[in-house]
Amino acid sequence: MNRGIASSAADAAQNRRSHTKAMLNILEDFVQEKARLESLQEATLNILDDFDVARKNVERAYLQLQAAAEELERSNTELEQFFYVASHDMQEPLRMVANYTELLARRHKDKLDPESEKFVAYIIDGATHMQELIKDLLLYARVGKNQIFGPTDCSAALRSALANLKIAIKESGGDSKVTHGPMPHLTADFSQLVSLFQNLVSNAIKYRRKSVPAAIRIEAKRLRKEWEFSVSDNGIGIDMQYANRLFLPFQRLHTRLEYPGTGIGLAICKKIVAQHGGRIWIESEPGKGTTCRFTIADNLGSREGGAIQ
Amino acid sequence: MIDDDRPIGILIVEDNPGDVDLLRENFKDFKPANKLHVAKDGVEALQYLRRQGSFSEAALPDLIILDLNLPRKNGYEVLAEIKNASDLKRIPLVIFSSSQADENIMKFCASPAVCYLNKPERLDDFAKLLQAIEAFWINSMKLGT
């Protein structure tokens, strides 16, 4: 019995110890688990913090971008208005210079020696040239204003351009020929397309070789995602080292006496093509002819696709 | 309507003395004998037309030539006020400007009593301008505006 008591007391002590150990183990597990959960929580909080920082960064970037876009639009509008007002107001003094020089010359017609008459001609020529420059600058600045993109029949645009050039073509000589291949339908601004064809064909007529009848050919070919147009002539050609410069406003290869004009045409063409997401370039050989090529994205795809005769 | 013996009265609303003198120079040859009055801004033009202040004795003009770019009240405002006044709206009016006609102006040009002419860039073009004004004026008289 004693032994039994002793034994059971020992057993009880053993039991308590193992209980305590188990409890301690559980407690240790619990502490570990708590620590794990805490670190997980901290990690989650960190991620949330990071996320919040990232979100705020994105928001800030978005606001900055929005402000920049608004600023750009505002400065564009301001620039356009400035351009218009400046061009318009700059015409006035020039009109005065030209008109009063002429009036002075008219009043003193008999008293002017030949040299003075030449000076008068220079003043008038200077003033009228400046007027042309301002007008062309205004024309250039206006490209893209009020544009309407829609399904456009390129052959109608070309027809309209050629109709506008009827007199120029006629005056270039009876044997001049302007022909064209099939033209596509695509998304474009009709009046810009007319102006583009008109400028290019008008250049081809203007820079013709006097020794041969002008032959001008307009073609369009379908590439993978765009249409490539070409206006080819058999004219005087261009030294290719100057080819890129010609697309800048008022850059010319000839004097105004040789070929009149301000040199805005190809700059306008480049701006029009850029509005249509395309490229424009020149291929030429002096004395043989020039081909001007430009591309326009084919955003109508297969919906209307295909060349229409 | 118009007494054939008296010269027609023309009100020129123009701030640029250079333009006024060019008009004077060229109106010497204008067919109906004429007398020019000049208002140098929009406010003065409307005072003249309403015979206010120093213009109390002024006769209504038979023709108005209106520049658009004017100090104080500009040409657009003057045009709008003229067209809203029953006694003034029938006076033939030439808009005389160096810029292209815009939409604001085009709606007025639909009226037979209004025409739009560009300021000549060259002296020789004044003859054509005067012809156009003469034709416009005679036409307005026929229409009884």
C-alpha cells in the first residue's frame, strides 16, 4: 500500500512533470506561432504600406501627367492664337509700306531716275514677299486645325487636287500628262489629303524639265499596315544631299527669280502626313526626275479595304 | 430716297490714318459724288450714327465702311449694334478688313446690306475695290435697303 502510495505519488509527480512539459511545449509552440503570425502580420502591413506608397506614387504621376497634358493643350492653344494674331497684325504695316511706296512712285513718276525706280521696286518686292511669307506661315500653322478624320476616297481627293491645278497643268504645256493608278479608301481628313496631292503635283509641274513634256504619275500600293503613295515626275530632280532640308519651312534650293514661291509646300505636306501617322520622303536623281513617297496608316483594314478603281 | 444732287455721305470707321488716306485718295474718283466722315474707333462710330455729343447735327450716312480691328469697341461689336438698331440696319455696310472672313462675319454677310471686302495689298487693287463698293452700293439702292 505504502509502496503503492509512494508509487502513485511518484507517478503523480511524473505526470505533473510531463503535463508541465507538454504545457510548456504547447506554450512554446503558441509563442512561436504567435511570433510567426506577428511577423506575417507585419509583413502584410509592410506590403500594404508599400502598396499604399506605390498607389500614391501612381496617383501623383497621373496627376502630374494630367497637369502636363492640360499645360500642353493650353500652350498649344495660346501658341495658335499668338500665331494668328501676330500673322494678321504683321500684315498691316506691310500693306502700308507697299501701298505708300507705290503711291509715292505714282505721284513722282516723272521725277524718278531709273535707279530710284529700281529701289522702289525692291521696297515693294520686299514688302510683298514678306506678306507671302506671313500668309504661308499662317497656312502652315493652321494645318490640323478643325480636322475631321473619316472614311475618305483618295481618288476623289486626287481628282479635287487636279481640278485645282487645271490651269497650272494647262500652262505647263500641252503635252504635260498627269496619270494615276487605283486609289484606296482610307481614314483621313479629306481637305488635308487634297492639299497634300495638290502640293506634290504642283511641285512636279513647277520643277519640270523644259526639254521634255512633263509626265507625272500618282500611285498607291498596299503595304502590311499602311498604304504607300508616290508622286513621280520626270523633272529636274534634286541633289539628294538637300532632300531632308526641303521638308523644313521656307527651305529652298532655288532663288525666287528662278522659281517663285516661299518654300512652305513640302513642310505643309510633312505636317499633313504626320497628322495621319505617316512618313514622307523623296527619292531623286538630278536631271532624271523625283519621286515623293508618303505613307498613311490603313486603319480601315479589310472593312472597306482593297483598291478601288 | 437719295437726293441726286447732294453728295452721298460715307462713314469710314478706321483707326489707321494710312488706310483713311488711301481711301480718301481713291474715293476722289468714286462715281457718286461723296463726302467722307471718319470715325477712328467703334465708340466714336456709334456716337456718330446715334448723333450723340458733338455729332448731334450729323446726317445718317448712305454707306458705312467698317474696319474690324478697332480700338475700344471693335468692328464686330459695332456691326452687331448697327444690325440691332432699326434705323441703322438698312444702311449699306462694307466690312473692310485685312483678314479672311470668319464664321462670326459670314452670318452678317448673308444680309444684302452687308458685304465683305479685303483691304488691297497693292495700290492697283484699289480700283477694283472701288468698283466693288460702287456695284454693292448701287445694288443696295435698287433693293431699297
